Amino acid sequence: MNNLTLHQLRCFDAVVNHGSFQAAADQLFRSQPTVFAAVKSLEAQVGVSLLDRSSYRVKLTDAGRSFYGHARVLLQEYGKLENHINQLTMGVEAELHVVIGDLSPLTETLNLLRRFFDASPSTRLHLHFEAISGPWERLRDGNADLIFHHIDASDPSLEYIELQNVQLIPVVAPGFLSFPVSDNILPEQMRDYVQCVIRDSATHSKPRDYYLMDGARSWTVSDQLMKKEIIVQGMGWGHMPDYLIEEDLRTQKLLSIKGLHLRGGQVRLVAARNRNIPHGPVAEKLWSYIQDQCQQAASSLN
């Protein structure tokens, strides 16, 4: 197992994440034969078959799953090393990767980032939009410097800045239900209606569903704006963040069905980053900037 190369591991990682040699080649800007040869060579050096090629989508074998767990850690650590070397040699980061989660208010978050990066033109901002577990996965994998999302606040590997609470309200369009809207609707009454839910964008974490009704038909979408439009058009019902539907509730374009049994929920949005890795000067400035903006917003309310 001598002379494993970074190129082999990156090709293997890309095939696992994208499900085919061609998709991996496109992502790596390599030819498909180059990626195939790299993975074949890796398997020959390891001495076991890492990929099951018997179906349309390439999958890990049992041995491949075990190997991939260790390979992914190595690639993450190498990525951190590359990032740290860039910071040492350039003085400031050439780029930052920021993830905006599906529940974050897009306009406010983008305005915050625009104001900061207007003053940091030498650092390129890579913006990613992820849903459900996607932001956490990018942060764990070392593919994000900062996320705007909700987190498990008890996780000691994360540090975070509290931003705002978001209420999640179950809503329908007028006329969607065959019975009157009230605060006493039972979950069983909603099972005959299509529920619209956000699709988890994570690629290798266990998928999660929130507020999904057991036994109900469901449609999945990639973002909250599409979900809202589907509900407005009377094609389904679902839980929406309060800031997106305030005007629709006021004008009765949407109706809340929150009540004794469909209670909705609340999440605390934060800006979060990994506590256990070094952060460059621009990332530190961005962190301080977010803290200052939050303090100013809190002071204006007092």
C-alpha cells in the first residue's frame, strides 16, 4: 500500500460524492479515463475493491465504506493545511466559503455580507445555499468557514453568535382544506393533503425531516421560496418561517393552521464556525463584524 497519492484520494472522493466517474471528472476538471485510472490504481494498491460498479450509480463496498471514512479525514486535514499555508504566505485569505441555511432571511444575510466584503475586495467570497443538514455537513467536512443556520448549541466543537429566533408556522392557502380552518385541526385530518417539505441537501449525512406527517403524501423542494409558492398556489401545505409570510397572513393570502395539535416550532438562527481550526485575519474580521452588528442591533432595541 505504498505511494498512495492525493490525486487518487481526491478522484475516489469525487466518485463517491457524485455517484459516477463522469460526474467526478466534470467536478475535478479531469477526463473520465483519468479519474477511472486513478481509482483503479488506488484499489490495486489497497488490495480490495472499494467501489461497487454493478448498478447505474457507483456505490461503496463494505471495505470501501471503511476506507472512505479514513480517507475523508485525511483529505479534510490536507485541505486545512493548504488553507493555513495560503494564509501564512499571502497574509490574508484568498477566499472564504460561507453557507446560508434554508431558514436564514436571505436579504438581511446578503446585505450583511455585502457591507463586509465591500471593504475586503482581495478576498473572494464563495456563497453556498444549503438546507437542513447541509450547512452542518459542510462545516464538519471543512468546506465552510462560516454558516448562517441553526445548530446544536451543546456541540463543543462549535462557537456561535446568536442572531434571531424564527417561528415556523403551518399554513395553507384559502380553500385548500375541505373543512373549516381552526386552531383545533388534528394531524390525522391533514394526512389526505400533500405536505410540502424542504429537501435535505446533505450528501453523506443521515437525512432529516422536520414536521413530516406520518402517512401523508409529500412533495420536496430545494428552498423556502419555492415551498411558499407551492403552498400559495394550493398545491400543498407546510411549515413556513414567519418572516417570509407575515404579509401573506395579514392579507389572508395564506392562513395559519397553528393550534392545539399543529403547534409549529421555533429555531434559533446563529452564525457558527468550527472552534478547533485556525481562522485567517479576514475570517476573524468577519466574525468580529457580525458580533458588532448584532450588538448594535440589540442596543437599538433598548
